[in-house]
Amino acid sequence: MIVIDIEKKMRAYEGHRLLQVKAEVTSNSITRITGPSGSGKTTLLKIIAGLTYPEKGKILTNSITWLDTDAKLNLPPQKRKCGFVFQGYALFPNMTVKQHLEYATSDQEWISELLHFAKLETLIRHKPEYLSGGQQQRLGIIRALAIKPQILLMDEPFSALDVEMRQLMIPQLKVLIGKIEATCLIVTHNPQELDEIADNSIYIK
Amino acid sequence: MDWSPIWLTLRLAAITTAILLVIGLPVAYWLSKGRSIFKIVIEAIITMPLVLPPSVLGFYLLIAFSPQHGLGLWLQQHFNIQFVFSFQGLVLASVIYSMPFMIGPIKSALQQLPISLSQASYTLGKTELQTFIKVLLPNMRASLLTAIVLTFAHTLGEFGVVLMIGGNIPNVTRVASIAIYDSVENMDYATANSYSLLLFAITFVIVIAVFVFNKRAAKSPLE
């Protein structure tokens, strides 16, 4: 169970706006996060991962406190080890596909499985600049999965995939998430694409 | 022609560049993160040699490390180190004088890398040091090379600071730029020309090599 109760001031076009989220997410479930642009969906994921900090709030995962602003407790992102799929992929330009995965894990069997899932087996020596947008996005997804995270945070993870690849990957992703027993939060602008796999939804105003 | 000023200059430039690389990487990384007043002051101090006349810096170093009083006397008495009119003095002056040429390009390169690269590395459980070595450094190779070459080339051409703190002692502090000045003073234009040509050739080859190495990285937005 992840318990989230946070408040963060976000910069907006005119002044500031307040991101307020109070939610409980069941373990080993898939939750989609929706809401209008600029509502703070990405910021919420970054707060959970420890990449940005709210002014006020608490985050508990399986009864372990990751963040408690009152107690001035804040677990660094390295200790949270959330798998994170970035909206802009955030791939490392100096690394090949294989090196991305080897940077995250030394489990060669798991790397092979992930490469097969993302259909990137034939591109292991390619650097990101030689991959298409869809291939880069798939690499971003499997890099996040490589650490077998307890919590997987995905920011628009299917936006660059064509319909066919999306239909193929989404059900397989559910299987992989189930296999590593991760709790998954997915930000999406297209809630329908997750109809088949999402267990819950969070709407941010 | 006496080759010792050329060797001394190359030795000074190599040692200065090596020291500045070791100092410059962590300092540039620290400066690239956040913008406190303290950091702004430190950055301004590091940048001062860019705008100060070299003789000003040389003068204050001469005063500070004079073995007659203060810090210079203390270093002489306790560690038997003398920075004035010695090769180590030249190294110290060069490190201070060339510091902005090493730190500036590295800091700018670090700030231009997307923050999401570090963030992605942290979420994979990597420390700041691992991220710096495995992710940030390899993705700013061109800027790092530029910083190294700028520092090296700038040290080759030092004159004012070197003359103030080092003087003109053959085999100790008489670097190429001093030797050129000395030759001209003695109306020995042939020797001055030889040293000048050599310095020109060395720096030209270095700069061309950097441009060739960085050719791939530098793409026009119109391509």
C-alpha cells in the first residue's frame, strides 16, 4: 500500500498553483493518473520518486516512511529505487541499448527477457540517436523495469508507440509488472488506452 | 637555440592542466548545482583572472608569497617551500590564472545537460559520483576537451604573471614567452622569431586537433 498526502506549490503562468493529492494505492496494482495539462501529474510522480520535494506531506510505502515533511524525513531517490519512465525518455546518449540495461542490472537473463519484450534484441549495440521515437520509448520502459522496482512510475509511456505496438505491449507489460510484483502508477492523456489493465484511477484537478 | 624555455613551458602547461583538471571537475560540478550567494562570490573570484591585468595578479602573488613576511615567510620556515622565483611558484600562479579556462566550459557543459539524465540515473540506484563518472562526464567529452586545451594553450602564452612571480631564471622560470621578450630586449630577433614560431605551431596544432575531434559533436542547427 502506498499512502500519499502531499501539497506542493507549483509555478504557473501567473503566480503559483497548489498541487494537492491525497490517495491510497493498493500494492501490486496498476493506477492511472489523469488530469489536465499543467495539473501536476508529472510532479506527483517525481515527488514519489524523490526527485522533487513538496512543501508539506507524507508518503508511506508498505508502512515505511519515504517522506515526512513534519519530521524532516526524506529518503533519497537512490534508496527509493522507483522505476521511472520519463516523458522525454531521458536516455543516456553515451550508452547503447545493452549498456543502458547493464547500467541498471547485472542479471543477464532479465536483460534478455526485457529486450525480447521491447523487441529491441537486434538493436542492442545502437545508441539512442540511432533509434526511432518508439524504440527510444520502449528502451525507457525496459530500463525502468531492469531494476525490478517495487514501484514503477510511468509518465506518458506509450505516447510514441503506434497502435499496433501499443496493443501488443500493454498486456505484456501487465504480465511483467505482475511478475516483479510492482505497484504501477501511469500518467496518461489517453485514459482509454489503459482500460484493460488499470485497477484504479487518480484524477488531478 | 636554447630549447630549455620550450620544455619548461610545456612542462608548466602540462602540470597546470593536470592540477586544474583534478580541481576543476569537482568545483565545476559544485558550482553547476544551485545558485547561492556564496557560490556566486566564489565563481566571481575564480573568474577574476579573466578580467584582471595579469600583472595585478602577479603583483599580489609576489606580495603574498614573499619570503620576507607573512604567508611566504611561514611556508619558508615550516615547509622550506618558496613560491617566489621558483618553478612551483609558476605552477601556483598558472593554476590560479588559468582556472576560469578549465572551470568555465565544464560548468557550462554540466548546466546544459538535461537534469533528467541525472534523475534517471538516481532512480536506478546510482550515487552522485557514479552518475557523474558514468553519465555526465561521457556526455560532455567535447567540452571537457575544450577546457583542457584552453587551459593548456592559455598557460603556454602566460607572460605577466610569470614574469612577476617567477622572474627570468634560466631552466627554472624562464619560459618561452619570457625568452621571447628577453631576446627582443637583446635585439636577438632571430631567436625571438624561432621561439614565437614554435609557440605558434604548437598551439595551432593543438587547436586544429580539438576542432577535428569535436567536428562530429558540433552540428549546425541548419543541417
